[in-house]
Amino acid sequence: MSGPNTASDVKTVQNLIGGKWQDSTSTRFSDIHNPSTGQVIARSPLASAEETNQVVEAAAALPAWRETPVVERARIMFRYRDLMAQHFDELAELVTREHGKTLPESRAEVQRGVEMVEFASGVPSLIKGETMANIAREVDAETLRHPVGVCAGITPYNFPFMVPLWMFPIALTCGNTFILKPSEKVPLSSIRMGELLVEAGIPDGVFNIVHGDKESVDALLTHPEVAAVSFVGSTKIAKYIYEVGTQHGKRVQSAGGAKNHLIIMPDADIDLSVKALAASAYGCAGQRCMAGSVAVAVGSVADPLVDQLNDYASGLKTGPTDGTEADMGPLINPDAVNRIGSYLDIAKGEGATLRLDGRENVNGDGFLVGPSIIDHVKPTMRVAKEEIFGPVLSVIRADDLDAALDIGRGCEYGNGASIFTHSGYAARQFKQHFNAGMIGINVGVPAPMAWFPFTGWNASFFGDLHIQGNEGVHFYTRQKTTLTRWFAPEEDNHHDPVWKTGLGKK
């Protein structure tokens, strides 16, 4: 890692400002843990507003980047992608070390991030404008896309590699400068990404990293030079980011939390559905906004589904992911462990059945909670309504598809939902009418890839233009329309025959 603080055994990460790795001036710090062991592996400074403003000013001082031809900006992304491919295993291992994902999960995350860089490399084809001749008599029209200026990305802990790459590759290739404020819990992946981007040839100051908490975030949201803010995190914070950012004249895309429903119809393949449910609910220890957290069992499928799911989930091995084999890794910190435990107790108190308690039969020193299943959940219970963000699957029983759709209508979120069925009619009804922006049919995690937008609805998203895909390109650019009319020169002022076109003559 570039420029570590060697004054102590626990290194302090640095900010990237104007192309230089610099020690923070902050006196406040946050510990970075290895969740598999519980050990502190580094610490992150929490930048002040003044320090954050200095980063913004460094990013704002580079108008030359927007004038760099877009194909040259894209070539940096091509080199960046190649460097990521060369360091693929190292990057995946780093995600596992600071987040706790299993290595296969980390490799999948890195691959999704690389795909965003590949998408950004194609931006020259996506920011072309439009033209129309004779939109009015002798008047031509054209639109061009221009960068918006300084952009900021505020990213969460659950995908330390992928989520930042949802943002800055597109923003940079579109001609903006960028400031990344990664989660203070997992900044190591962002630092490595910054090192590789510098190696790929990004000019000094075009890409910057500042480490911090709410004080730093508020400075980004209110600084007049910041034009656009991208955020991924909980709904409470997403709403705050959107409101404060827009109040200060910024365009904002702010992705929040979720309560994703997985509907299992009586005609579904039970074996395949169980595996998909488990992968959706327990993958990444349930710490993802696209995790399936509510299974809606329709009709007679409920009892066999819960029985088989219990058998399958009970066989999943939960443990540390550093050097050992595990099906599911740890949670991010002790607070997350306590939160999951409290929800399991709340479910029992509200009258639900705790079919599988993830606090039992877990061995290791890390922040571990195994898969949990809560059966006989009612839509009004807290575990059915609130985002738990952990390996907990609540099972609601519904009489028919219409009742299942009604459960979705009553949910304040609207990120993703899936149905498991062999019926084309049921699939179509679900696709047309379920209250969510990302739909899966026999797919456990309906998260779109780089080429399509991440289209959360309701309290799962605040803003107009979503992350990823063409909407991401549109978010990081703004249109300018030009109308042009040229008049023919007067004959007595221009006698040269070059002016005579012959147009209009018979």
C-alpha cells in the first residue's frame, strides 16, 4: 500500500489528493477489522470539513481533463482494466480480508467491478449527441453531452470493490473529476483501486480519495464546486444525502435499503428454489441490498419448502474466510452481530417461529452468525418490514398470487423481487404488477449487470437517473442544444463564383 504510516504496528491509510498520497491532518480515526478474526488490521482517518474542502479544490482545479479527447480518456480505462486483470487474485483476497466475504464471493465482486470498467471504456459510443437538419426552415439542431464537473461518490462497506466502480469509471471517462469517500470500515480496496488507476495514467488530481465520516460527507454535500453526488447505503442516509445534496443545487443519485421478496409458487421446482433462496438470502452473509430477505410461500408449497430450506441451510458452514473453507463468512463488525441477534429475539416476541437460529453451532473468533429462518411471519411484523441486513430469511405464507402481490404493495421499499414458477401467466402477472424496480423470474438475485441501470423504486432510491448503464452516463453528463442558421451572402458583397451554388435554379 502506498505511503503507510509506519509509526505504529497498525497502519493509518492515506488520502489521495492531487495525485499524491498524503497523511491526514485529522486527530479522529476509525479501526479497520478483519471480520474473520476480529483483529484490527489498519485504521482510517476521519477527515475534517476543512481537509475535505481541500480535496474538492484540488479536483476543481483541472478544467483540462474535460478538454482531453474522450478516446484518450477511454484508453486509460482500457489500461486500468488490464491492470485489474493482472491483479485479479490480489484484489479478491483484499476484499475477503477487509470485508469477510468468501473468496468465491470476492472474486465475483471483483469481476462485476471489472465489467463496469469495460462498460466505461465504451463511453465514446454513448455520449455522442444528436443532430437534425432543417428542424425549422434553414435551421439545424444538435445536442452535445458535456461533463458536469466535480463528482463525489460515497460508498458502503458491503461491496468495497464493486460499488465505487459503479461510479468513478463512468464519471471520469465522461470528462469529470472525482472524489471517492469510501466506507471507513473498508477503505483498503479503494486505496488499491486508486493505486492502479494512477499506474494506468490518470492525471494528477483527476481522481481523489478522502477518508471520513459524516463531517466529510456534509462537506461534500455542501461545497459549491461539487456538482454531482452518488451514494449507496441505508435508506435513512440515502434520503438525507438526497435532501441535503439537492438543497445545495447538486444532482444526486442515492440508492438506499431494501426488503426483497422471493415468491415461490406451488408449481415451482422445490430443489432449485431452495438453492436459489439460500444463495440469495445467505450469500455475502446477507449483507447486500439485493439479498432475498422475505420468502413468500404460496399455497401448499409452504411446508415442504421450509422443511427443505431448513435442511439445506443447516448444512451450510459458517466460519472465517481467511485460509479456511466456508460457505458463508462473517458479518462486518460486532454491532452487526448484535443487531441480527436482536431481530431474532424480536421475531419470537412477535409470535413468529424461529425455525433455524444462526447464533447456534457457530465456531470461530470472528463476527459470525449463521443462516437463520423465521417461519409464520406476518406482513405487519418488524422482521417483515425492516431491513435486517444479515443472513435472516423470513417466511410469509400467502393463499395465492394476488395475496403475494398485495404483500409487495405494502412494502415501503422497492429494490428487487423474484418469482419461482413454471407458469408463464404467473410470471407475467408478477413482472407487470410487483412493486419493485428489478424483477427476477427463476433468478434469486435479479441484480443487473453493468450495461443496465440499477433501478430501485420507492424508498430504495432517491433521484431520477440510476446507477449503471446509460442512465449512469446521463447522470454524469448534461446536454447542450445548439440551433444554427446561416444566411446566404449578398451578391454585391461576394462576386466570387465560389458563392454560387446553383441551388434553387431550374
